[in-house]
Amino acid sequence: MTGTRGVVVALFLLPALVLLGALVVYPIGYSLVRSFYDSSGDGFAGFANYKALFTDDSIRTALRNNVVWVVLAPTVATALGLIFAVLTERVRWGTAFKLVVFMPMAISMLAAGIIFRLVYDQDPDKGVANAVWVGVHDTFTQASAFPSAHPGRESPLKADHGGFVTTAPVHTGQSVALPLVGVAPDEMPDGARRAVAARPEAGKVTGTTWQDFTRGKGVGRLGTPDPSEQGYAGMRIEAVKDGRVVASTKAADDGTFTLPAAADGALLRLPASNFKEPYNGVDWLGPTLVTPAIIGSYVWMWAGFAMVLIAAGLAGLPRELLEAARVDGANEWQVFRRITVPLLAPVLAVVMVTLMINVLKIFDLVYIIAPGSSQDDANVLALELYRKGFSEDQPGIASAIAVFLLLLVIPVMLFNVRRLRREVRR
């Protein structure tokens, strides 16, 4: 059309064609051919490698997880992007908010994976997610301060359904010693004070429960509170007769307690609730939650991308339509659902399709975040391709997975291209 000679056109296109052929066409062609050969590359395997895609347990897990990824990740990221884009139009610091939400896009997948591997750490002292979860849990359910406490030598206590009970009944006017060991000094309750022996009281059962241990060989006396020993502040004590609790109380800061006359002739029990292990949060990276947890990290990164594209589409909407709807009596939810979302449908489709293509080849986050114990449960096709090709030395199956991934991406890409062409014609 411009009169340029074909030779000149070819010379200008040649570098791009060479790069395209070397980096795209040749690898695709080689992978296609290699997928029909065995692991050694010498024997023709036919469709055996493709058959393995649907018979190998690890590949089937990867396929199932990829379906979860394609359904959840783009949907959640697009929905959050839409909400952020609409809300930031109505707040004063909308631009600053968009900047903060979009900032994770500047972080590499490797760095994001390392960040969320720490966020999801099981130890509440390291993992932010469990620190918050445990904090909320402990606000409503108080944790035990004595999970490791247990009777020592010559103790009057014996095990009883997770707790401990006295071997003999107690009577009013008697002072009972309930010594335990096993709690480190730095793990004692904050209010714990020096333990003292309770004085007998007429018509009541009194006693002391304390940490019966003094550092140093031969130091201290068993069964008697020593000056350096602390009381089990807050320890719950129950009086039990015929399997029924007739009285209960909690130990004071010095470990002393008092029970009414109803406790006469009863066994004293330290219930299992005193020794319950502290709540350690949720196993985010365990077999059950590892895939949703990794999807959460992906949404954290890509919700900003969705928000920026949708905000650009939102800026181009005809405002007179929105105002006309409000004048006709529509509330904000009706305007959003019946006007804004339908007009944004082309933009939402672009975002969804782009994210779908992106999650089909997700690799970095799964490889970094999922620990070795649950990596099989979090497996996806791109990660399985890497494992088959490099860890298990099965390049034939790895090539078949690569071709299969390409076949999955092509329909989504064709849909996107056709949609873009329709938009251009309009």
C-alpha cells in the first residue's frame, strides 16, 4: 500500500521473525514432538504420555487444583477490583488508596511467596495470620496457663480423664496439698505469687496448689511450699461426689483455695480444662487449606491490577445515564447492579480472561509457599510440569503437560481476540 518493496519489508520483519521462531515456534514444536517419546527420547511412546495426564494421581490432583484456581482466583480478584474501583470514586483519598492496593503488583512472585510463607507460618509468634486468629480466639476463650503441669513424686494426685484427682476423700477442717510440677518459671501466670500453706478452717476444706519444685539438687521439701515456689494462680478445683461436682473454686494468686462444707467427703479434682494445650491457630499450609491460602496471596497481588483496569473503564462511563437513573428514583445499589455493572461488562470480561490465562500457568507462588509436606496437595499443572521434567526425569510427560496447558490457553485467547475485534468494529 505504501509502495515499499517486498524485500525491504522482509528485511525489517526478519529479526522479529527469527526471535519469534527461536523463542516461541521452535519450543512449541519441539515440545509437541517430544511428548510422543519416552523418558529416554529414543523410543516412540505414542499417546502414553497423554494417557498419564488422566491416570497419574499427582497430575489429576494438579488438574483439580487448576480448576479451583481458574474458578476462584479470577472471580475474587475481579470482584474485589470492581468494589475498590467503585468505592475509591467516592472517597477523598481515592488515589492514595489505589496506589496502596496496586503496590503489590510491583513485587515479584518470588518475594510475594516468601512474604506469605511467613504470613501463614503456624507459629503465632511468626505468622501474622495465626497471630490475629489466635488473638481473636483467646479474647473469647481463655487459654490454660498450665498445659504441661503434672503430679511429681509422692503426689496425692492421680490422672483422671485429662485432669488429676486426689487418691483419697477430703474433709472439712482439713488443709489439702495439691502439688504439681512441669511448668517453667517464665510460663507461670503473671499474677502468681509465692505459695503459702493454707490454714485449716472449721466447716470448710482449704488447700494449696503450687509448683512444687526448687532449682538445685537437694534444695526444697516435697509436699510443702518453699520460699521460692509459686502458687498456681487461677487453677480451677472441683469437689466431686459420686461423679457429680458439688462445689468448685479457683486458686488465689498464692495458690490457696477454699471450698464450702458441701465438699466434705468428696474427691478434689483438677479438671482437664486447667491443662488444655494453648490454641495454636489454623494450619493454613496444611493439606486442607493450602490451595485457598495460596489463592489468597494471588488475589492480594492481582486485585490492584483488576482495580486499575476497571477504574479506567468506570471513568469512561456516560455519567448522564447514572444521573438519569438516580433522578428516576433508583438507589445506589440499583444503579450499581443495573447500570454500572452492565456497562462495565466488556472491561470485566477483559480482566477475567487475562487473569484466567495468568492462573493457568501459576507456578511461583505454589512452589514457594506450599511446604514440602503439603506441596502434593497444592500441586498445579505448571508445578507438575517442572517436577516431572526436572525432579523425576520424565521429559516426555512434562512435554505432554506443556502441550495440554497450551491447548487450555488457546480457547481463552481466541475468545479474547474475537471479543477485541468486535469492540474495534463498534
